[in-house]
Amino acid sequence: MPDQHEKAEADITSHDKNPLEIVHELLKDSVDDLKLDENIYHILKKPIRMLEVSIPVRMDNGDIHNYTGYRSQHLDIFGPTKGGIRFHPDVNTDEVKALSIWMSLKSAILNLPLGGGKGGVIVDPAELSDRELEELSRTYIRKLTPVIGPQKDIPAPDVNTNPRVMGWMMDEYDQLRGYNIPGMLTGKPLILGGSEGRLAATGRGVMLMVREAAKVLDMDLSQSTVALQGFGNVGSMTAKYLHELDVNVIGITDASGGITNENGIDIPELLDFLAEGNSLADYDKAEPLTNEELFKLPVDIFIPAAMENQITKDTAPHIQAKIVAEAANGPTTPEGNKILEEKDVFIIPDILCNAGGVTVSYFEWVQNEMNFYWKEEAINEKLEERMVEGFNNVLDMRNKENIRMRKAAYMVGVKHIVKALKARGWIKGEDLSQ
Ligand code: NAD
């Protein structure tokens, strides 16, 4: 049996840049630009806790395959740590740590009483049977049980995990604890205490951020076109809500291939087609499209909603969009970012753009703790309020300092965290609470 851990360590070298190095550079720059104590960078660059677990699974053929999983808990000064669980062959320690730091920054920008966490298992779930996947999910959460919980660290879905996986994980945790604890994770099925609006929250948030960016650029969205990479939870919901705003999605790719229609893809029809178990590449009311071609489409808005390191020194030169909305985490390498900035593209950075997921996860946790549930309209209203406020705080920082949105988002997040570090006495110096 190949060692999945070795595979992941080897895979990372094929990426343009290690995501942890990227986030470290951006954190360091923010601390310097805010003229803060350098020690703040040294505190923020590492998670407070990083756990590696072995996950032996009895495969259907009788063999035992011992998978490797991780959980990174970055910062707990505001409340429990919180963040998704990713099942993917490229999961590795640096990626999980970087993703947990991004989660801390997202919560800080949106003023949520949470810190960042993230988990991952090195596995390709497409290769597992349903039974094997359930055993993997249950065993992983069992191994995390000592360090998670509604007041400690609260997992959620991420790439290749969904409400079904969350349902298994919650059940396993409850069996071990001996009672029902719905607030131990979010993104659960509604029947188990999930929140209305959670499944769609990240995509809805991306739509809201595109809408706000269009206002800044004075763009008419009903005359605008979109290219979208990734059509999973985030990508499909983003497309759905943009379509409702009359935006024309003209190109989509996912791991199976891609489609394009210059007159616009009928998103509700495509969603029905996929719900019947078909794959994107089989949709025949559009022309085939490769990932490479997606970057070259003449669109107003480009949305990466798949994995890290997609907008690079090789792909960024082809992007013609005025807005890049980073629905995925870490989709742009520093070299790719530089090229987009030279072209004066308005980038909505990941730590703002996709924060709708953690925001409604926060609402789900609040509802679980109260054991009192809100209607979807109330959730969507609260989501919009938080996200627009976060967008405006970042925009104000951008305008005040005459910097780009990404740097502004980091500075807003770091500043918020530093106020709490000072209030706790970890850092001495000027009071930032005003
Ligand atoms: P998902 O597993 O539901 O979907 C991932 C999508 O990416 C799939 O459509 C897959 O086919 C596609 N994909 C994978 N490799 C690809 C490639 N090489 N080219 C084109 N498409 C490819 O995952 P998701 O939950 O939608 O997450 C997508 C991104 O959004 C990730 O970066 C994740 O961390 C981020 N994110 C997710 C949430 C959430 O609530 N799920 C919240 C914030 C951020």
C-alpha cells in the first residue's frame, strides 16, 4: 500500500509555493505596516496546537489502510477555534496550518468570537466505498475527541466533506460522550441541528462580496460575465446566487472537465442536471472547456472556487477580468497576485470573500447552544449585515492607507487580534482598543 503521507509531502513541491510561507509573508508585512511589535508575528505564525492522528480503516477487501489526519488549532483568544475538515490526497501539515491561520483572520475581520482551526485527512474519498468513508470519518473524529468540543474547537465541512460526513462525525462524538452535543461541529444536516442557510452560506457570501465590489467599480452586474473554477459546494452556490442577480456565467470547470456558453449557462438547469448524478463535463447545452481555456475567457469577473495555487505566474497573465473573487482558500500565489495587481484587478481576498461559511457556522453554533432555531431569512439578513460590514472595514483600510484589498484585509484582521492580545497582557504597548 503506498504511504499517503509521503505522497502528500512530495506533492507539495509541485505547487508554486507552500501556503504556509505565503501566509507568513503576508502576516509579517501586516505587522510591519501597522508598525507593531515584531513579537506579534512570532505569536501568530504558529498554531497553538497541531495534532497528527493515525486512522486505521478496515477496507472492504479485508486489508487495513492506516490513513494520516491532522487538526491545527491556531488561536483561542476570542473563543473556541473553528474550521473545516478537508479530505484530499494533497493534505499536508503546512496546508492545514495555513488554512487554520486564514480561519483566525476571517473570524477577526468579521468580528466573530472564534479563533481559527482546520483539519484534514490525506485521502482521495472517491476511491472509498460509502462504508469505508463512514469508518474513516468516525475514526478520525474519535481520534480528535480529546481536543475538540463546542467550547474548544468546532469542525465543519471543507473540500470533499459535506453534511452527510458531519452527521457521521457528530454521531460518533455523541456516542462517546453519552449525550447529544450538536454544537460540537457545524454544517450538520438540518434534522440534527444544522442551520438554515449553512449549505449555501459561502456561495451567498461570495455573491455579496462581488456585488459590493461591483459598486466600488461602478459595474453593472446584469451586463457582466463570470468564469468559475470549481463547482462543488462553494462554486455551485456562488453561480446560483450570481445567476439570480442576472450575471452571466459563461465558463465553468471542475475536476471532471469544463463547459462554456458565451450566451450564459442556465445555472438552475445545470444544478438539476448535476443533482441527477451527472457530471459537469457531460452537460451538452454548452461547449467543452479546459481549465487552461477558462483563464483566457473574456469575462468581467473571475472566481476560483476549487483549490490553492491556481492563479499563478503562468495563468494570471491570461486573466482579463476586472474583479477576481477568491472563493477558494489561497487560490493566488504571490507571483500571480503581483501580475493581477499590475493589471489593476480588484481582488476580493479569500479571507474576506469566502467568510460567509464560517459566519453561518457561527450562527449554527449559537443556535445549538441556545437550542432555539432561526428561519432562513433571519440567517441571510445577519450574514449580509456581517459581510457588508467586513467588506466596508477592509475597503476603508484600503482607501485610508492607499493599499490593495488583500493587504487591507490582513491589516484589519491582525489589528483586531492584536487588540485582544494587548487586552490579555500578552503584548505591551499602545492601546489599540479605540
Ligand atoms: P467541494 O469539494 O465541494 O468542491 C471542490 C470543487 O473543486 C469540485 O467541483 C472539484 O471538482 C473542483 N476541483 C478540484 N480540483 C480541480 C481542478 N484542478 N480544476 C478545476 N476544479 C477542480 O469543496 P468546497 O467546499 O466547494 O471548497 C472549495 C474551496 O472553497 C476550497 O478552497 C475551500 O477551502 C474553500 N472554502 C469552502 C468553504 C465551505 O463552506 N465549504 C468555506 C470557505 C472556503
